[in-house]
Amino acid sequence: MNAGKKILHFFIWLGVVFIQLVMAQVVTFLLSLLILGMENFPQTHPALFVVILGITFSMGVFLGGWLALKWQWLKVKSNYLARLVATLIGAYLPLIIALILYRSLEPGNPFFFISMLTSILGFHIPGWVGRK
């Protein structure tokens, strides 16, 4: 593969990562509209908030990645189950650590962004493992 194709694949991958980041936020926003009283959840029910947030982050990241695989923007094996599990682990690990450290999660907590990034990383790891 020549340098031009490698650069093109890198920018496509970077675009997919950006789409996954946006999709995680869009899914979280849409679900927050459906749940009444969601603005108070971080203070009143922090554990339930972490469960909901982990699910929405994972759904958004997985949906964006699934579309990239379906439309063949990413040239890797699909392996959906491994990607879903790794995405869930990537989303929940930082959120659980944040819950232990902070007890109550306030808006703007840096662990939210870290959770989205590790969720995206979790989605891509199964494609990198075992690759020649």
C-alpha cells in the first residue's frame, strides 16, 4: 500500500471516529429527552445515571461504527459481538472509576469524554487484534 492510500485510510478512520463521537452524544441527548427528570439523575441516582450513560455512549459509538463497516468505510472484519463487548467495556470502565472517585457526577466531568473515547477505542480494538 503506498503512502497516499495510507493517508487516505487514516483520514477515513479519523472521520469514522468523529462520527462515533457525535453519535454517542446524539443518542445520549435523544434518550435524555425521553426520560423525565433526567437533569437531576447525576445527583439523585448516580449509579442509574452511569448505567444509562454507558448504554447510550455504547449505542452511539456502535451505531456509528456499524454504519462505517456496513458502508465499507473501514476495511476490517466486522466481528460485531467482540466489538459490542469491547465498546461496552470501554464505556463503563471510566464511568465506574468516576463514580467511585466522585460519588456524584456533575456536568462537565472529564470522565464523560474519556468514556466516549475509550468506548470508541474498544470498538476499534477487535479490528487491530490479530491483524497482519
